[in-house]
Amino acid sequence: MNWTEEEVYLVAERGREWAQQGYLEEAAILFAGLVAAVPGYAYARRSLASIRLQQGRPAEAWPLLDPEAHELRMETLLALGRPRDAEAEMAAARGRLAPAVELRWRWRFETVRQGATFGNSPR
């Protein structure tokens, strides 16, 4: 089945709305359907990865992420207990992140090194 651009947009919009309302599993089902129907649709893949990360399932999030999803990749790597890989991801993204975003991540990596945790991030 070939989906029109409008159909893809409408399903993605509904998934976004459900995720914002806290219906994560329902939103995940919609985004998983979009990923299956339109595998190259980065928004659907990133959205599903973000939901899986919020659900504490980073191993399911990782394969969905494209190389340009730097912040989601760093977040997922931290959740997987791989802070050094997350820092390497930031180094690879240098120049593509806004200065304020890069500064926030530098601070976050420093606090992780000092033993603080955030969300799903391990010690």
C-alpha cells in the first residue's frame, strides 16, 4: 500500500498528539506503523525512539535513530549506560548543535561523571 503525504502527516500528527497527552503506547503503535509503511521517514523513527526512551526501553530506541539525531542518540546512549559513547557522539556533532545545546550537554556529561543521574541516565 502506498500512503499519500497527507495520510502520513495525519497519522504522524495523531501520534504526536497522543504522545503529548501521555498515551505513549498508543502513539508508539501509530509511529511503528508509519516506520513500517515509510521506513525512511525520520520523524516517525525519531518519535518512536523518543517514546521507547520515555518508556525505559533504550535498546529498542537505538536502532531507530539516524546519524543526524544527535541529541536523541546521546540521550539513548546515556540510558544504555554508555556515557563515553554519548560524549563521542557530541564530539561528532560539534558545529551542528546550537552553542547553548552543546553547553547544556557538556554540563550534563560533567554531572554524570560526578555521579549525578537524570531521568533514565545511569550513574
